[in-house]
Amino acid sequence: MSKIHPLRSSHLESAEHTSEGHLIITFKDGERYQYRHVPAETFNELLRAKSPVAFAYHAIKSKYPPKSLDD
């Protein structure tokens, strides 16, 4: 079972990394997106980032296609 980690961000609420290597990001507006095959180190960098939303945009969204979990 994965743990949900709160993020200090004006746009992102939390992040979770599953045992299958999926990163799930929840936005402040409640939208949730899943990114597949994200390495654990990338997830840890997201948690440590000064700007999680900038890190997510540049290091995650550009490399791992998102899938909305709200469809």
C-alpha cells in the first residue's frame, strides 16, 4: 500500500507513488492524474522540490504521459 504525501504547493495537493511505479498527483481542485513508470527517485525529488508544480511540469509531465483518473 502506498502513502499519500501532502505537497507544499499552491496548485498541487498531494502525491503518491505506488508499488507498480505509478505516480498519482492530486490537484487542489480535486483532479487526479496518474503517471506510469515513474522511478521512485523522481517521486522523491518531487517531494523535496522547492516548487513541486514546476518540477512536476518539467520533470514528470514532459516525460510520462498523464492519465486522468477522473474520466
